[in-house]
Amino acid sequence: MLKIYNTLTNQIELFKSHQDKKVNMYVCGPTVYGDIHLGNARPVIFFDVVKRYLKYLNYDVHFVSNITDIDDKIIEKAKQLKMSEKALTDTYTKKFINMTLSLGSVIPDQLPKATEFISQMIQYIEELIEQGVAYQTPSGVYFRVNKVSDYGILSKQNIDELTEGVRIDLESDKEDPRDFSIWKNTEDGLNFNSPWGNGRPGWHTECAVMNHEIFGEEIDIHGGGTDLKFPHHENEIAQTIAHDHHHLATYWMHVGRLDVDQIKMSKSLGNITLVKDLLEAYDPYAFRLLMVNHHYRQPINYSEDLMIQFAKEYDKIKRTLKKAFLMLSLEKISLNETDEEIMKEFESIMDDDFNIPNVLTLIYDILKQINKEKDLKRLSVLYQSVKTILEILGIMPLFQVEDEVLVMYRDWEHARNAKNFQLADELRDELNKRGWI
Ligand SMILES: [Zn+2]
């Protein structure tokens, strides 16, 4: 039985979907104005594994991840580059999709763009105003935080103490410094008509409304990076409590941060490592292995040394599997059966809040057995088991053995039997060079 650490309750809870064998999942996606960095890649990889595992458990998963294509940073960048916001966000949306694929993740079932839901956002904001939980000022529309008794439920903050932490903006025309913007009146950059003047929606409102429009009810899992807990997710929840009387999702899952050489990645520090640069030097599956080998709730301290270490680890995994694949191909052994015990063990580890680092211990144990196994039937069962697991983690290498290699291997065997050592050595060297033995 799958158990998930729910950040809404700070407890490990038994996972129970709203509908039988169906999971609705939403993960906050990127603001598309630049290339994604290693920190952005972490949720892209982890929630892809979550989806794959839920599918393995026979759930029908509807996975939505939004694209924020309207934002102050987008407008700023579009001005700098002297291009339209749409041209900029289209470019980086495409790049994001390509990076997602390069990282070995499957594209979510839906990638809704904020600008496609503007009229629904306006209507939602009007409804919040009608209910008295939002109000209009000359600068836009704000959400009245003190109208929601559960405010602070996710970030575990007391609403009264929040006042001290909030920056008091003297220019602001908000009733209360804790209130957050749900519509910003502005004619700077891309803007839309609304009953309150031209402007654009607030980011927290975008996600709340897209969830409401796409799913229409409380979803099962809402995910994102831990840095989104406050204020973004807290404010998504506050609006949903006011508008729909639920917490948007039953299970909230947050992925830990990724630091580089023990320093938080940030533009101002100039220590951003881009995914595209990393993938020029390393196998994406080796990077994925590094990511999933850290528990998703723990921070990752990335370094080049760590990457090199995991590139070597992944090479070892690949080499063992490649040799086994050749042995099975030579005898035309079909792959269809997994080992029941191994798969049970795998499930019990994954069911424990996706404890993937322990799955990797299991994988190394199976690989050890594969290296020793002489019985081809047993080898195929071990191979198929580890293949099933690696496919769920999204790191199963794809092998194709050409007939030429099969012939070469047979010739090597014959040469050895015929004591033609010179030929045998030549063939062995060639097979070794190609990584097959
Ligand atoms: Zn969001």
C-alpha cells in the first residue's frame, strides 16, 4: 500500500485516490523566459517517476504541469531582446519540452499555458470579489488573507505572526500587508482587458484557476519544489478554500532544493548550471541516477565530482546489462517474466514514500547476481526484473545487438575451441571495445 509524506499534514499517510484507480496530479511548471537549470530539473525528473510508478500500480494518471507565460520577468526579458512576449515564451516553452525529453521524462498529459485561461481567471477573481474575500484598489485586486481561517496551513505559519515577516510596501494600497495580488493593473508589456482595468493575473491565481478549470474538484497530488510552499502554494490553497471549500489537493508533495557546491543556485551569485550545458558533457540517465539516488525530500548538494561519480556508476550498470543482453540475444531467450520476490521488495520500498535510494541498493544487488548467473533462464528473469525497475526510474538503457556482433561472438567461441589464439584475441578485443564483453 502506497504511503506518501503529505506536506499539508507533515505526516506519512496511506495514499487513497478520490476515484478508484485514477490519479489527478498537478505540478507547478516553469516560467518560460530562460533555459532551465539543474534545480528546475529535479521536479521534472521526480514527478515523472511518480507517474510511472502510479501507472505500474495500475492507476490511470492525469498529469498536468502548467507553463507560466505571463510574468514581470517575461516582460522584462522580451523588452531586452526586443521581441514579443509570445515569441519569447514560445521559444522557451519548446526548449523546456525538449529538455524534459532529453532528461528522459515523458511530457505531462497537459501543459496548460496561463494566457489560455485569462477569461476564466477574470471570472474566478470576480467570484472572489463577490464573496468578499478579494477587493479592488487602484493598483489591482488583492486577496484578503484574514478571511481564510486556515491561512498558513501548508507553511505552518501563524497568520498573526506573518505580519512581521511581510515586507511593508509603503507604495502599496493593500488593506493588509499580508494580502496578495491576484490581478495587477498595468499597461506595461502584454496585458488584458478586465473589469478592473488593463493588466494581468497574479501567479498564484493562475495555478488555482487552471486546477479548477481542468479538474473541477479536489485533486489527489499537487507537487512542486519546496521553495514554492510559501507564498505560492499557500496562496493557491487560500484561494481554493475560499472559492471551492477544499485544499486543492489531498496530498501535497515537495521536492528538496538543489545547491551547487553547497551554495544555493541564484542568478545574482552567477552559479547557475544549465541542464543543456550539463547534457553536453554527461549521459542524461547518469544525471537522472544522481537525482533519484537522493531522497526526494532531502536537499542535493550537486558538484562536478558528484556528477563524475554517478557517470561512472551508470556506466557500470550499463555494462553489466549490456553483457547480459548479449548472452540472452545469442540464445534468443525471450524476456517476459520478472522475479516475484524482487518485485515485491521493489514495491515495498517505493510504497514507503518513494524511497528510491533504497531501490538502488536493490538494483546493485540484482546486478551482482546477473554478473554471476550462468543459467540463462534465471538470467532472463533477473534481467527483466531490473529492466522493469529501471524503466520506472526512467534510466533503462536501450540496447540493440547487430547480427554482426552475434556472428563475431560465435566466431570468438569457435576460435577459442580451435585454439586459434591470435584470432580469438582479435575478436575478443573488438567485442570488448564495443562494450559487449
Ligand atoms: Zn503553481
